[in-house]
Amino acid sequence: MATRESSLEEAAVTEIHAGQRYRALSDLEVEALTHWRAPFTGGHEVTLPVGEVFRIAYDPPEGATAASCDPERYEELHSILIPEEDRRSDQYASYSLVISFEWFATAPSFSMSERAAHSKKPR
């Protein structure tokens, strides 16, 4: 028997599509993946600041548990979200954000294109 949370997550997955935009109405805890010019991907837990807008980068593949996202102010947030040591490396290429389907399943029930991002962690 599926739990309410897993049912909500499954429903959210069918509504998540590339190009959809969301705004963080409070600080939002996310994973920042670092992409390298090498067979390696790193990551850091970061806080996407309140007011920032992010876009779903790709339609999630079957079996995915999170969405790949890009902040609209990618360049401006680069130095805030990614450690200098990573950014200065010759092998460093870029970054992206990963947001769990759990958040999409429990966020306010606006239409997906208008839904605002809320942090699940209290301040």
C-alpha cells in the first residue's frame, strides 16, 4: 500500500516538466551539484536565498527522485553557492541544483507554473 507522501511524490513527478519556473519564498535547502571536465561530479548542500527563481532543466527521467534545476541568476549566485576552491579549479565546468520531488509534492497547491518554493526547514 502506498503512503500518502509517496502518492503525492508520484503525482508531482507527472507534473514536473522542463522550463517550469519557481520562486523561493523563503530560504530553500537544495543540493548544488558541481560538474567537472573529468569523470567526477561533486556536490554541496546549499541554501538558495529567498526570492531566487529557478527553472526545471530537464523532464525528469522515469524513476527519478529529484529534479535538475538552474537558477535564473546563475552567474550572480555562482560565488555564493559554489566554494572558491571548486570554481578556481581548471577541471571545474559548471553547477546545477537538485530539488527533491518531496518538496514539489508538499509545496502549496498552485498550478505548477505558478507554484512558489517554500523551505521545509524552519528558520
